[in-house]
Amino acid sequence: MEVLRHGDIVLREVRGLPRGRKQVLGTRFEQSGETGKLHVAENVEVVQVDWDKYLLTLQDGAVMTHPEHPLLELPPNKVFKVGRVRSIVPYVD
């Protein structure tokens, strides 16, 4: 199983969509990063299952873009669970 990272977005490959209430959100993924700029992937199917978001890449694969990162090529016919990397700075006296 593959794990891909694009800035603060993490994509973890899964075998398929889990059980739960599914909602198809469209064919374009947009999510704001920590800087407020968008991570964008087109040619994907975006599905929300309960509270989690998934990207299903189509037969031609997809590319994720962001103005501050290199292009991320997504392999074809895969399902990825979308996650985030958060920076935590503990309070120090």
C-alpha cells in the first residue's frame, strides 16, 4: 500500500471504500493547505464516507498541484484516504 504526501496533505492507499454513508462530492479535489493555498487534483472521483474523504483515481491517473510544491502524480485506478499533517508547537515557558 502506497502513502503519498503533498505538503500537509497525506494520501494513504486503501483496498476500497469502507462501509458507511457515501456521498460523491465531484471530480475535482480542492483542499486548503496551512498557507491558505489550494491543493487541487482533477480527473479523480471525490467521495466522502461518514467523516472521511477519499480520492478514487481514474484510468488515466491524476496530478495534484499546489503553488508551493512540485506536481504529485497519482497512479491510475487507486483509492486513497485523504489525511492531513499538522505541525504542533508545544507551549514552552
